[in-house]
Amino acid sequence: MYFGKWLQISICLIFGLAVATARSEDAVDFNRDIRPILSDKCFQCHGPDEETLEAGLRLDQRDSAVREEAIIPGNADGSELIARILTKDTDDIMPPPKVKKPLTTEEAELLRRWIDEGAEYAGHWAFEPIASMAAPELSENSKVNHPIDRFILSRLEDKGLTLSPEADPHTLARRIALDLTGLLPAPDRVESFVAEWNQDSDFAVSGYVDEMLASKHYGERWGRHWLDQARYADSNGYTIDGERTMWPYRDWVIRAVNEDMPFDEFTIKQIAGDLLPDPDKATLVATGFHRNTLINQEGGTDDEQFRNEEMVDRVNTTGAVWMGLTLGCAQCHTHKYDPISHREYFEMFAFFNQGEDINNVSTTIEVGEGELFLENPDPEKTKALDAAKAELATLEKSKAARQKVWEKSILEAKATTGVAKWNRIKPSQFSALGGDILKVLEDDSLLAAPGAPMEEYRVSLPSAKTPTAAMRLRLLPHESLPKNGPGLASNGNIVLTRVEFFREGKPVVVKEAEHDHAQPGFSGAFTIDGNPETGWAINVGKGTAPGVKMNAEHEIRFIFAESIPAGSEMDVVLYHEKNASYNIGRFAWERSETAPPVMRDEKLLTSLRVPAKERSDADKKFLAAEFARLDVEKRAALAAISEARSNLGIGREVRTMIMKDRAEPRETFVHLRGDFLRHDEETGPVSPGVPAVLPELPKLEDPERRRNRLDLAHWLVREDHPLTPRVTVNRVWMRYFGRGIVETENDFGTQGAYPTHPELLDWLAGNFVGNGWSMKHLHKLILTSATYRQSSISNDSAKKDPLNHLLARQARIRVEAEIVRDAALSASGLLHPKIGGPGVMPPQPDGVYAFTQRKVSWVAAKGPDRYRRALYTKFYRSAPYPLLTTFDSPDFQSVCTARVRSNTPLQSLTLANDEAMIELAQGLGAKLLREVAGTDSTANRDRIRRAFLLCYSRPPSEGELEALVEFQEKQRASFAADEEGAGAFVPEEVPEGFDAATAASWSALARALMNTDEFITRE
Amino acid sequence: MDSFLQQQTRRHFFEKCGVGLGSIALSDLMMRDGLAAPSRSGDPMALRKPPYKAKAKNVIFLFMAGGPSHLELFEDKPKLREFHGQLPPESLVKGKRFAFLGEGARLLGSERKFEAYGESRMQLSELFPNHQKIVDDVCWLRGMKTDVFNHGPAKLFMNTGFQVPGRPSMGSWVTYGIGSESRDLPGFVVLQSGPRGPRAGNALWSAGFLPSSYQGVPFRGSGDPILNLANPDGITGERQRDFFDVVGKLNRERLAVTKDPEISTRINAYEMAYRMQSSAPELMDLSGESQATLDLYGAERGGNSYANNCLLARRLIERGVRFVQLYHTDWDHHGGPGQTLGKDLEKVTQQVDQASAALVLDLKQRGLLEDTIVVWGGEFGRTPMGETRDGKIGGRDHHIDAFTMWAAGGGFRPGMTFGKTDDFGYEVVDQKIHVHDLHATILHQLGFDHEKLTFRFQGRDFRLTDVHGRVVKEVLS
């Protein structure tokens, strides 16, 4: 009923009038001309929803319309429908004035003609089977062979238009690279492509497209499009917006896209991978698709309410992504326009309503960093990792028994009397994440400069002539360190989370780690517990011994389970994974042939002396904790796991959310008015099902079996599904032309737009399915067409077809937010091309969290992670990375099938002033100086030409060249008179042979080039 | 350059929207939705006439995040004191759900003293002495009602009309509808004070599925008000001008080749960005304000407080900004440490009382109140029952069935008290205003029919008031 209040003229009408209206000589086409009018103006009271049906008349069904005599086929003047829309009587006129949707004269005329021509109805085009199409024969243009071009040209020729000429090869090189990989092409490749294109353009394009499709960056580019639809993010959403680990799902998508996983398989694994027989790990990770829903962690929430929100989101997302349907409209009542009933909505809902998760993390799976990218992992190595994990599990089970043995051994142990004699070791090699930040001092200690926020020091130690029973890490103060150190934190503290020893590449098991002093809660023992969340720190506080100071020498002794034989080279890794910048500032390694006596804590001995049965709870807890801390066997198992992982080539493991259904099915009811608290008990529970207007689900072989998500997934990718193939190819088309063949890419229902090229859409859909749902095949098909390859320069066609629906030219398209950054990264040469892994934190402006409830500890990465592609930037839904949202990235609260493209001053400020962008401009400036020597006028011109190739893949025009020569000279002079300013704007490393003013002036020039419309546009 | 721009075809700003509206011109969109077309090419904030006669032009929404207690501030309930410590009548609480309260919560009488003031005889508690000065300028809405009792969803509801994130906020709808008069500042500005940002974060001023140009732009109280506003290190004013000039030159070269009007839009956007770099710091600079004005608000030059933000709100409105929203945290007085109805409530009322009243007085004396709607309130009220935390009854839980807000200026009837609650302040018994009704009423004053200000997303025509809302004509003069 309330839909009556909505005033909206159908989108179809707008370009219905522009391009698709029946020409007066043509017959009226029901789907193209009539359904949009009836749907928009009449169905709300004379459509599918029985609750709001007026006078028992349905205009969406011919039978009803004829029976009620609203329509007399062949006799418009005798039809009540025509009489009622033409009457002047405000009581009788249709649509009633109160719904505020008057018919236009053109619409009335169309309805009249349609009735006169027999009032033939047709099913809604998108629900009809995909027609098998042949590309049209063209009148004279016999040279045109590409089927896509034949479809496009046939419409153009009707209008007296034709395709634009092919874009120049420079534009093509950049267009194809941006479209397929999202990175700018390297200048050499541009030049070789141009040469090839001049020889044979078809051959050149075909080879270039193949090359780009084979690039691993293709999976990032097209994976990102898919992640929009999956509403992927790295946080839970709502107010608390805690971090979540879903990046393994992101990695799965990238790999699947790169491998060209057929889209049907791609679908089945994401919707229902968990229900396939014996799913492997990757398949389970794929089900993360529907675990990307929000979780509300706020205190006092009703989990059932937010579980319901998640279910609604899963239904609506599935409808939007695969079927281009607005199922959400049927959540509260039967759809007003499309044949989807309120009950059918909850039949879809019932597929999803079985999950174990209830507004929480629930089921997860362990995945190692890089694991999803392993190519043919050695089964032996996989087995070894599984065995090592099994061993750990066994040890966990036998913990109580082992603790008893341990207790006894301590009580019975004789006091050790060994005396350690420590010898300093000079490191043979060392490295750090942040680059060249460690240096050896005269006393063989290492001094660190600030490096990566969470440093990882790797130190190699030469072999010794005697065995090594223990090693000692000494922390030493130094005047260069904050408060003299020994740490790099502003107060001189450290948090050392893990220490790993390797002998000839094999992990060495440490029995005990003993500190001389530890901050309460930060015991030295935490460095060998394998847990990156705990560590050793040295601040003083309640409970530390009197007189101890933080800013002084400290040490931690590592006693090995077995003495290391003489002649062994050792490698040691120090991790600082907990707090940013709490890295060690100065340290030295020492070894001893004899182990030092282990100091037994008096408290431990006292507790142990109490007979087990008489111990207090506090004692029991304390002893269990001590045992866990000193559990050598467990530590050995952890070391074995770590070794097995590194043999396999994977990194640390995380747990990521996956789908799992409950053992006991949950009953689903229709929710009255969409309210989850109001179940429709009258109609009773509903079974999983699909809308009747679409193909039926296959009959169940076992009638007792309950249908599940796997049935839904298989159904979605049936070859005869009228929607999935059309919707999918339409979205791919949209990426290349800025608009789909069906403009309303997420509404293929009756309120959606009629396709501009219906035959082409069906041909593409059929071709896509016929080629095994191969995306790469589809891309190549489109990219080799003249339609794709034509110029985007505006021409006379704009007068006849201003909105370019008929494609007489390509579109200039502003690249997506991520690609803005990626383009700058690739032009600057700073891009770190690593694929996948945990999210990263590039620099972001201060003040992002001034407005959020929760402040994320955003520590800009130093080292390679600072320069990763933007799709790896950690995404917090409540406070996203500003550059992304400024350039229209959605906040991933719900499915996004197509992004908005805006053009605002805040975008300009970001490109012009953002620290991260400036750094990349400076990187490009430095690169230009490195690549082109000299400072005379010729060199400067060459350098500008080079910059153009890097940024725009083309040479500059004379005007551009002169403008930039003048600009650079002026900046050079200006910086030369301002040493401080030049110093502030130079790249981090000024290439040799150039002064600061020159370097700064080229940074300024690079900045200008990265700020043009062309830089962020695919032309 | 301007004449050059004017030659360009008038093409829309948004090449493609996520809603499948594709390349229909923004102007087409707006005309379709009953809005006037943008008067200037390509600028989403270009001034547009509202479809109906407007009584107000601007809005300042003072958002009291956390949910202020109407029972400590605006509603004297002697019965609540009389029945203090007793169970509430079952008819009131039956079938109700609360965020934290369980069964057996007992009534809590307020310890605050109330008195009636002004010609309107509106009751105010001792916590709001400065509000006495505006008691006859303000329309008191005592019958407010909302649907949700968790902070995040309730704040979203008050701002967007929906409990889930992803919908446009009121400021976005308004600027989408009529643009903004300011050429140098964003049309929708958000300010924040208090210990932390409001729950739900940027979803509260999100443009949702509207083009992102309409999202609220947060202005920080200290440092650069807008992200990336300052020139990079080493770039002087002159170098920045050179930079904008050469970028403009390169853009015009490309425009001549491609003839794509989108480039004109970008040239425009860069020019506005350049102006913003000077206009935003000028806005924040209070050196031109008299000491008397600063004292009226309790603001300080260089300060970062609710009082400063109220003064900034006036300055924003003076500069033509359409919609200003202030968030002040934290009003969530459950009774735990830092959350008592005693000194903790006193602290936040002291932070807010004087400046809120000052804003109304200042706008009035400058003749700006006629055109500007000032709204004061939070996402919900607080329960008549006390909440026990740490063993002491010192607070109240979230309450959705009745709470108080106020509105001044922009055609709201001054000195009127609208809305009656029962003896416990639990339910509205007369003159109820649901959140949707408040939205409908504000839009009405700005010249919109809330049922017609729509945007199609995922096949549905969405609006701020969803499928509800009534213009509460009774509170309008």
C-alpha cells in the first residue's frame, strides 16, 4: 500500500525514450514498450501483491485484464483501461491522482496502439530462456567479423552512426593494462606494443591481452570487483567494529580468478563449498563469501536480531550478485513489481537459515599465510605438518599426566651447580625488516636505528670450537637510544615476543628462558612460548624488585634442551610482534659451554611441596601456568610445526570464518512485515525453495532429504538459468564500457532497464556458458572487438546519442579508488608486487579516528608493506582508509555490485596533499632522475617524455612539454632559493649527481602529473 | 577559464551510480525526483530550489550521543519519586525488551530539582540553568519515540531512518535535494566533542547509496579541520598556486583533445579544493570573534570543545553551509564508574548547557534563527527504572518509548511544549513524535515532501522516512 506514496518514473522510460522507444513504423513490443508503463504506473494496485489488489483486476496477467474487460484486444476505444486513463473525471481517472504517477501522452498512445494490435503479453524478458543467437549480417560492412561488432554496428547503422576509429596504440596499451591488471604498463612494454600494433594491430592486441590475462595481477584486479560483491572487509562492522581475519577468503578469490576457475564452480564453492563431499581447505575458505556479513559486538544486543540481519543480507546479496534481483523488496510483503511472493522470499531465506553462526565468529578454519597460493604442495610435506599438529594435539591431551612427571622431576632434582662462562659472539651476518638499520659496534654488540614498527632481527652467528649449552641475549644501553635504551620505545622499553634459534636451518629447542628482570605480565619465558601476543618487557612496576631500573643493562638466558655440538653455525631471529616501535635498540649475543644453574622460584617449590590433593585453587592455577611455561615437549612440537610450515612454504597460521550448518535444522517462518519477532505461525514453517517464475529445483531423489545451500548453488548455475549468465556477462561488460547492456545491472526485474542490445546480451551469455563459464574467454572476446578498441574521444555521434547507449565511441572511465593508488604505485616504481597475505597499513593522514568510537592502532608500515596494492590495505568498516572512500569505495556494509563515480574537491585535496601520494610522487621524481642523466634542456625534455610514458603511456604534446619545462624550471629556481623547502620536498634518497633543488623540482613535476584527470582515467 | 567551462556541454557529475542509474544526468535524476536541476554544470552542491516553499534553509543538529535522561533534565515526575524503589506496574514493562535491564528493575526517582520557567512554563532541571534563557525560543518535544535500544542502531535510526548501516543520513538527503550555498566549504559538515567519537562512526553521516559527494565531511577541532588540507612539507603558498596552475593547464590540454566534460568538472573541483585550503582555516580562526561572543558560548580561541563547536556551527551557517551536525559524547549514564547520574551527568550537562543556549541566542540576535533549524537530542531516552552496576543504583538503561528533544528556529513554534508522558515518563500518552515524524517535519520546513525525496537503490525507492513519517504541523508556526 505504501508503495503508492513513492513517486518515481521508471528508469526504463528515460532511456526508453532515448533509444528504445518503438519507432512509429514498428510494432509495439510488450517487454520494451508496455511492461515498463504497466509496471510503474499500475502494478502497485493491479499487480502481483494480493494484499493491495484493487477491484480484483490484475494487469500483469492478460487473462485477468481481458476477463475484467479492462482490455478488449484489438479494440482500444472499447477498452475500459483506455477510457479510464483518458477521462477528465478526477474520480475515475487512472492512475488515481493520489499516487502521483500521471501517464504521459506518449504512454497513453503506446497503450492504445498495443491494444489495437492485439494486446499481446510476453513473459518478462529476463525470466525467459536465453535465446540462442547468431550475430546479425551487416549490410555492407563485410569486413567486420567479430560477432560483438556485428551486433553493435547493426544498431548503430540504424541510427546512421558507426564505430569510432581504433584508439591509438598508446591509449590501447594503457587501457588494456588498467582494465585487466589495474597497473600502468611499463614504458618498454608500451613501446614494444606500439611497434607490434603498427605491424599487425589484431595480432598485437591479442598477444597483449593474453599477456595481461596471464599476469598474476589480473587476479587482483578482477578479484577486487568480486570482493565488492562479497562485501569483504577486515572488521566486523557496527559500533565496536573489531578486527576480523577474512583475508584468506580474499586470497582464495585472487587465486581462483587467476586460475580462471569456471564461474559455475566458483559459485558452488562460495555458496556451498562446505556441503560438497570431502571439501579441501581452499573450498572451505571459499565459503567465507557469506561470512562477510556484519557482526554486532555492542553490549546488550539481541544476537537473534543481528543473526536475522545476517540472513537477510545473505538472501539479498545472493539475489543481487547472481540473479540481479531485488529480492529485498519481498522481505516485508510480496514484491510489488516482480513475481516474487513474501513466502518465496522466506523459502530462499530457509536455505541460509541453518548456519551455526549467531552474530558471532563461530566456525573457523586454520590457514597459513601463503597457503592458498601453494602450487602443487608436496603431499609429504603437508603430511609432515599435519603430523606435527597431531603431535601437539596429543601433548595437549596428556598435559595433566605430563605435569605430574614434571612436578616430580623438579622436587627430586638436585640443585644444579654448573657455572656458566659467557663468551661474546661477533655476528657474521644480520638483517632487519626495515632495511639497513643494524650496525656492529666495537664490542661486537649490534645497534639498531628505528626500522619497521614491528621489527624482526635476523642474526647469523659463526660456529664455536666447543659445544653450546646456553646462550645469553644482553640488552645494552646506548646514548643514541631514547632515554639511553636499551629499547627503541620512547621510554627505552622493549617487547620481545619470540626468539627462535636454528642450527643449520633446523629449529633448536629451548628448555628454559630466564630473565634477570621482567615487567609484571611480561616474563622472559614468553619469548619461547610460540605466541606472538605475549613477550618480554623491562619496565618497572608494581611487583618488580626494588632498585631495578628499566634503562639499564638486562639479560635473558636461553638454556637448550640439548647442548649444541661444536662447529655448528647458528641463526637467531628476534621478533617484536606486539607493540609498534618496542624494538630492541642495542644487543649482544653470548654463549656458554655449561648451562647456568636454573634458579627455581621459591614460590614454585613451596607450592609443589603441598600434596596435590591439598593444594588451593590458586596454587593449582599457578602450577599449571608454570608447567605450560616450561613445557619443553610442547615447545619441541611447536618448533616442529614451525619447521614443517616453512618446509611447505607457508607462514603463520590464522583462523578464518567459514560456513557450517547446524546439525538440527532450524525452522523458518514467514516474518510478518519482515519483523523477525513476528513469525507467521498460521502458514507454518516454510521449506527451502526458489521463486516459481524461475526454473524449478530438480526433484529430490530422497523425498525425506532437506534441500540445502548446495541445491541452491547448483540451481544458480544451471545452464538454462535465465538470470545468472546474463547478469554475470552484463557486469563484465559494464566494467569495460562504463555501463551494462542492461543499465540497471542489479535489477533485472520488471522495474529494471530494458537491454540496449538484447540479442548481444543473450549471445554473450550463451557464449559464456558454452565456453565452460570461462571468464578469461569472455574478457578476450570483448577486448579483441573493435567496439572495445575504438577511441573514447567525443565526436559527432554525441549529438545523436548523447549518453552513448549505442557505443559509437568508447567511454573515458575514472578508475576505482584502489586503482588510483595502484597507478601511482606503479608509476613511481615503488610498488611491492607481493600477492595476498594479511592486510597492510600504508600511511594515512592524522585525525582519521577523531570521530570514531574505537581508535585503530594504525602504524604505517615501513619496508615493502608500505607499497602494496590498495586492495591489501586493511579495511575497517567504521573508519575506512580515507583515500578509498574519498574515491567512492563503498564501506562494505552490504553488497556493492557497481560503484558510484564522483568527482569532488576532497578527491583533489587527497591527490594533491596526501602524505602517501606525495611520497609516491617523490618516488617518481627520483626514478626520473635515475633513469635520465643530466640537467640540461635536452635531458629535461627527455625526462618529461619519460614521465609521460610512465604516467600516461604516451608522448607529450608540444604544449604539454613546454608547460612542464617552464614549470620545472620555475620550481627549480624557487627551491634553489629555499634550501629548507627543497630539503623537505626531496625524495628520501636524492639520486647521485643532483642537488636538492633539482630533486625537489622533479618531485613537484611528478606530483603535477599524478594530479591530472588523465592520470586517474582509463581513456 | 569560466567562459571556457560554460561552453562545455552540461553533463552530469556522476558517470555511474551504484544503483544502476548509470549515466542519466544528475539533473535528469533530480528533475525526475521532483527536484530542480543543478544550476551549474557538474557541481553536486550547486544550489537548487526546493520543490515546495521552504520555511528554513539550514539545519544544525546538536546530537547528544549516548541518550540523555529526560527524567533528569526535562521531565519532573513526582510519582516516580513517590514510588521510588518499587517495581513498575506490570502493564508498563510486559513484553518490553531492554539492552541491559533484567526483570525486577525498580523505579528510580530523580534527585534533581525542577522548576517551570518563562511564559511557556516549561520545566527544566537545575542541571540546565542556561536553558532558562531560551525557554521561550524553543519548541520542546517531550513525546519523542524511537524503535531501537542499542546505541549504534539507534544512532543510525535517528540519522538515516534505518537501523542498519548503508543508508543516507539526513544531511546527505538535504544536500542532495537542495545543494549548498557555500562555494568554498562542504555542504554538510560534522563536528565532534567529548571523550570519543560517536558509536557507529562514519555510517552516521554516510551518503549511503547517494553519490558520495553528499556524505558529511568531518571537521576536526584541532590541527587541520579537513584531512589533507595543508600543503605538503616544503610547498609554500606560491608553489601550491604554481602546482594548481600547471595541473589546470594539463587538464585543459587534455580537455581540448578528448572533449570530455568530466575534465571540466575536475578542473572545477581543483579550483574549489584550492579555495577550501584557505577558507577552512579561516573558518576555524576565532580571532575575529569578540570576547563577548566567546564568553556567551564559553568558547576559547584555539580550544577544542562543544562550546567551540557551537560557535563554529554558527560560523559555518553564516558561510552558507547547509547542514551542520555536532556530536557530543558521552550521555550513556548506566550508573557504572564514570556513568552515574550524579557527578558524571553534571559534568556533561555543564559542557553542553551554556553553549547550546548561546547558539540559539546568538543565531537569534544575528537574524539567522529564522532560517536555521536547531535540533537538540540523542538517540533515545533513559528508563524510569534504575540500573544497578557495581551494586549501587546510580543510573538508567536505554529507553525508546519516551524521551525529550528540542527544536528552535526555522518555523518551529517557539515556547511550545508538545508531548505528554505518563506519570513515570515511561510512555508517551499524547502528542507522540516518532523519529520518522521528526524527519518528515524537518524536511517539510526545508521545502520537501518527505514522500517524494527518494532515490532508487536495489530496485526500491528509498527515502529518509522509509514508508512512515507524518509532518507534525502542530509544532510549526
